[in-house]
Amino acid sequence: MKKTLIWLFVIGLIITVVCAIGAVQQFKVEYKKANQITTNFNETYNHKSIKAVDLDLKHSNVKIKKGNTFKVISKGSNEKIKMHAKVKNGNLIVSDHKGQSNMDISFLDMRYNDVTIVVPQKLDNLKVHSDDGSTTLNDINADKAQLNTDVMDLTIKDSTFNQLSASGDTSDIELNKTKFQHGDFKTDTGDILMKDMPADKPMQIKTDTGDVQLIYGNDKPKNSQIEYHSDTGNLNIEDKRFENKSVGNGHNVITIKTDTGDATIK
């Protein structure tokens, strides 16, 4: 009996060591693949008629930035990703999908794909949906924007909108020096942070599990009020202008709803 237990222990130890070595080797293989970057799409569009951009990305990170001409660039280490882009009725439509490939039995895939959209002018409408990737906007101007990310973060910097709607599932939403006339922000599990935010603009903010931080910059509120609703969270107002949750006549209503998170106004 004792010899049997010893043999079982030895066999178990050998199996553990072999699996550990295999895991290390697989990690090395996937790490090497992840660093083999190639450009899989690079197209420029000189269509002066483009008034809107519509992105539907299921497997890619995306960065939208200002430039000299409309351009779509895709780079990454995931050779399975295939890009599609076309201009239709003044709308630049971009999507991705996973193409056919040989059987891949790896359990660890570190490969990725990054898409860059260059926009030279103000848009009538910007629509972004991302299933499995981060979304970043920098220096973008649009009348209307509807932005949605499922599982990664949404970041907006130095941009201007009339109507801005941003939502996520398991996502943090961050705005920095971004202007809008009306804002609607929602995430199920994640924080919402606004730095150097515009003053006296109506907005609705909702997060189920996450905190909300609103930080004013040089643009100070003069005619706003805070409406806060939460099951277990607290409202912390550090901006002394909001006496009794209101500034001036309180014409512009900022509605904040959380289930378990706190809200801070600075």
C-alpha cells in the first residue's frame, strides 16, 4: 500500500512538472505571436461627401483621432482579423470579423488588433459599437455621437459634441476636456469620470456597480442642480457652489443614479 501511494505521488508530480513545462512553452509561443505586428488594412478616403462614421467592431481596439484626411488603418498580431470599409450615402462604414484559419488548439491567445480612424472634419453623426476592445477618441467634433463598448474602457479627450451618448457593459467611461450640450452616460459595471467637464449642461449618469466623479475645470457652474439617487451609495459634494445641491436657479439638471456606488462633485 505504501509503495502504491509513493508511485501515485511520483506519477502525479511528473504530470504536474510536464504540464508546467508545457504551459511555459505555450506562453513563449503566444508571446512571440503577439509581438509579430503587421498592417492588415490601410485605406485613404478623399470623399468630401463623408458626413458620418459608423463603426461596428467585434475583435479590435479602436482609436478615432483628427487628421488631414479620412483614413482607416488596422495593425495587429492577430492574422485572423479581416477589415471591411466602404463609403455609402455619405457614411464611412467600418467593421471587422474573424476570417477562416487553420485549427488553433492553443488555450492562451495574446494576439490583438488595433484600428485607427482618422477624421479631418466635423461629423454630423458618429456611431461606435465595440464588442471586445477599448475605444479612444481624441480631438473629434461631431453633432451627435452614440458610443458603446461591451467589456473594455471608453476614453474621450479634447472633443466637442452637441449630443453625446456613451454606454458600456463592463466598462469605465472617462472624459477629459470634452464639451457637449447634452450628455447621457451609462455603464453596468464600471466607473464614470469626467475631468475638466463643461458647466451648466444637462446630463443623465447611471452606473449599477461603480463610482461617479465630476470634476469642474475653469468653466464653473452658475445654473445647475444635482439629483442623486442610490441604493447604498453616498453623494460627496466638495464644490461649495452647490449649496443644497444647486447653483443659481438650477436650470440644468444633472441626474446621477447608482446602485452601489458613490458620487463625488469637485
